[in-house]
Amino acid sequence: MIGRIRGKVVEKNPPYFTVDVSGIGFIVQGPLSIFDKIVQNEEINIYTKCLFKEEEAFIYGFLTKDQLEIFTTLTSVPGLGPKSALNLLSKFTPEEITQAIETESLEMLSSVPKIGKKLASKIILELKGKITLTSKPTQFDQAVSALCSLGLTRMEAVQRLKDLPNDMSLEELVKRALRT
């Protein structure tokens, strides 16, 4: 198994990127949300999950341990494969996915391509109360999740929150974002 790769990013072609480690190029597939943080020809440290399907090996890479943990947890649900798990991580943070599962937000989970209401229900049934992430979500992340659960898209929520001061309470952040 390959648990972590450190090397130079030599090619980016979402959802794939190639990491050169001592002359060996590892082709890694990752969620679309990490590609704006990956810089070509720069050193990168990624957490990986290696899965085998028939005669091929696939390496899935993530910038944080939380992303890796949620990916591993999601792919343990029968009927939810790596592509669907990557789609979820492309659209939402690990904290948002965890909150959607804990609050039983079928709408949020089923808003991702290839995840219908039936699979979203299965994800909630299988994982509710079982996910623990290593890092705590920031107040900004919690505010984004709260706004998403109130019907805003993630992009709308981030847009409304980005100009607000950081010293406000979570409740005040959400209230002010809803007013704008």
C-alpha cells in the first residue's frame, strides 16, 4: 500500500495529476477542489489511498488527512464507489459532508452527480454517528455549512461570508450573511 507521496507535481490534468518521486511518476486522482492548491513544478505532500480493481491499481490523493479519512469512510458504503466519493469531496469539505450526514441532509448529499436520494439515504443510514475527523471545523466552515443547510449553494455561502469580520459569533455570521 502507498500511504503518502512526497514529490514534485510534473503534470496537472484534472482530475489527475502526476507526482515525480525520484524519477518515478505516480498518476494520482484527486477531488477537483484540491487542484487550485496544487502548483505545477512544486513539491507536494499528499495522503493517498491505493485501490485495486481487476488488473489495475488506482491511487487517490488528498491534501489533508480529513479528506483521506472521509474518502475511506464513504467508499466503505456499499454502492458508493471512489468516483462518487471524489464527486462529494469535489463539491464539499469533509466537515460539510459529515454535517450533512449527521443532520440527515438528503438534499445536500443528493445534489452531487451520481448520488440520488436512495444512495444518499444509504450513506446516512450507514455512517450517521460513525464519522470522526481529526481536525475541528473552523467557524467559517461551520457558517458555510449552516448557510448550505438553509438552501444556499456553497459558492453563494462563501461569497456572502468572505467580507464579514472574523471576530463575530457563528450565529452573528450566519445572520449577517443571510441579510446580504
